[in-house]
Amino acid sequence: MLTKRDLLRSAAAIAAGAAIARPSLLMAQNYPGIIEAKDIAEEGFIYGLPLVMFYAVMQEFAVDKNSGQFKAPFNEINNQHHVSTPEDTAVITPNSDTPYSLLWLDLRAEPMVISVPMIAKDRYYAVQLIDGNTYNFGYIGTRATGTEPGDYLVVGSDWKGETPSGIKKVFGSTTPFPLALIRTQLFDPGDMPNVEKIQSGYKAQPLSGFLKRPAPPAAPTIEFLPATTAGIKDNFFQYLDAALQFVPETPRDQAIRAKLAKIGIGPGKTFAFKKLSLEHKAEILVGMKQGDDKVDKWLAGGNKNINGWNVGSFFGDEAFYNGDWVMRAGSAKGGLLGNDAVEAMYPYTRTDVTGEPLDGSKHKYTITFAPGELPPVNAFWSVTMYDGKSQLLVKNPIKRYLINSPMLPAMKKDADGSVTLYIQKDSPGADKEANWLPAPDDKIYLVMRLYWPKPTPPSILPPGKGTWQPPGIKQVA
């Protein structure tokens, strides 16, 4: 599976068994020297990692009907009547709080209209719009637009039309195949029929259909390059070639795109790794490994460490990243398709409060929220358990993958009114099981989610500087 962390960490293994070099036409075409090629490969890997990850998820969700993760073809909504489980493996660190509705858009022929129904004021929902650059270019939902029904227009970068009557807002994507990722809050398992009713009210239609006018000519059929683990390992940059076909150049990425073109990477190109000299192959692999290491270093230190949790602002629009490709790659690798800070904050950790790695095979842990110090949110919060290696949900006997605020009424409070979560692989006992977050018999990765964090103190905002801080994880045995 393309987007798994272990694969994305494997830059050094890419093309490990490459054939012995032979003289190449590329060498006769003023191909960069080995050091320049290495530097371009490093920068190109960082720049391209989110694009390839997004392309691969699109391939699995909207293109390849045999992928095992296929949801629906372009411009059709797929409503999931369940939350994510360990069986959902296409996207790392999946949210298991809110049933998803997924709509992969094709904006080449004409814009698309997304319509939402009336939703109760106490139920959180959000339509997150993400383009192929992994930029969040807009929101519809409880926080952003309220809970009234409405029609919203999503357009491609080349659209020049006027806003039609009846459209509440226009959102512009930098790429032709953006994703509308819809989250609808589930209060408890018995609430699923209510969520399904809301999901049935989400609609998508071409602008011509909304205006009741003849449709323009259909866009041409595309033969997408199948995204496979073997293919990525063999030639990462070939998949970047494929992704870049659907990522129009902008002033922000013009320089890196020009560098990539120098080593044969770009729209309409096929990166010919096997034709390179042995020295070029080796240096390009070194460059990719260095790029991957830079991304990991940013993930480890690009945010503020608060009680062992990494707290920062990961996701946003094009202006938010402002050409910081390391930040964008780190955000994608840390949790692809995440929200802007004002929509959700994601403190995450792999260590306890002392800095020691979390390991369910060696220790038991607790997190204690003091009285009155639960995460301050307008919507809800959760703490989700992931396998420390794959960043996927963890199978466990009670099928509990998170603890969230809707579960609080059933949880046991401490004598002083605080709430303690028990993080361990085995049950803490029947009297504490309501507060138990099952852990793997291995390394642990924890993500706290704060949906629609409160903007005024106490608050986790601004990221890394807020007046509320997540409590540290303590080792108890």
C-alpha cells in the first residue's frame, strides 16, 4: 500500500536492485553532474512526497476499482456508514471519530456544486476541500459556514466564470482533481442512523446540472499510472511524473519544477532511472534518503514539545505553506489530509512525559485530565491509538480505537474529579475498563484531536503558544 509509513521511509531502498549502468542518451543531453543531481533528487523528493501520496490515495479511492480501498468514481459521493477500523489502511493515522463521506472531484470539464442539508446546531460537520498540492483551499461546515443548508461551487484554476445565482460561496482548487472530505459527528454507535440520514443530504452535481443547462463536452479519459508498492519502490520519481501531470505549475513551485526537469522529471516525462550511470543512481538514492531524513527531522522537531506532545500547526492553504516544501511533506507524512488549526488541532506523541519512547510491550501508561482541564473545544475531542510503526489503528479485543468526549458520561472519574485514561495492552480491570485505551504489544503512536478548538483562553490556540496544554503521559508500570 503506497501511503504506509514504512514504504515512505524506504527511499534508500528504492531501486535497490537496479541493473548495472550502461551508456545513456541522458548523459549526452547535458544531464547534471552527480552532486547537482543528488541535490535535485533531495529537494525533489521533499517537494514531491505529498503529491505522490495524494495521487496514490486518489488512485486507490477513485480510480482502481480493484484496489481494495475503492470508494466511488469521480464526482460521486461515497458515504461511509462506519468509522475507520484497522481494516482501513489506505491513509495513515485515520480518524475514527467521524464517519466520512468522500467526493473526489473532476473539474476539467466544468465546476461542481456541493450541496449540504440543514444540520442540527449541536452536531459538528465539516466539508474539507483539499487539492492535489495537499492544500486545504476551503471549508463548508459548522464552524466555517454554519448549519444552514446551502449550495457551494468548486472550480478549477482555469475557470473564469461569474458566480451563479443561488451559490453561497466559490472555492478555487489549484488542481483539477481535488478531494471533498466530509466528516459528520457520530455521538455514539446508536447515532449512526441519524448520521446516515444527514449523509444522504450531501449532494454533488455539475454546474450545468445545477443551472439546468446543457452539459459541456466531457473531458478526455485518462489512463492513470497504477499506484503500486512495487512500482513506487522501483521508481518514486516516475510516480511524481504521473502526479505532476495534474498539478499545474505556480510561481511558488516554478524553481523546483525547473530543477526537476533538468533530471528528466515533470509532466509528460518518464524518469529513466535505469538509464543513468551507476554513480548517478547512487547519488540520486542518497539525495532521496537525505530528503526523507529532513522530513523526519522536521516531524520530530518542527513543532513545540509540550509535556511530550508535539503541538503545532500542520495544515493549511497555499499561502500557509508559502513554498516551505519540508513543512508540507512533514505534514503529509505525519497525517495526510489533516485540517487547518482553526478546524482541528492534532497534538501527537511517541514518547511519555520524560521523553522515553512509548512501548506497550514494556510498560503501562496513564493520561490524567485535571478537574476543569479537559481539552477546550466547541465540538469534541478524542485520543486515538495507532501502531507506532505503521500509524494505523490497532486491533484489540474490545474494538476500541479511541476515547473521545462523547464517552465521558460512561467513564469513571477519580476522587478529585479528574479523568484518567489507562493506556496499556491488557485490561486494567473491570472497574477501569471504561477508561481503557487498548495499546499494541509494540511501539505506540498517539494522536489527540481537538475539533473546532475554542479560540479564547483556555485554548490550545495559537498552536504551540496556547493557554491550555495537553497533559503528559506517565509510565505507571
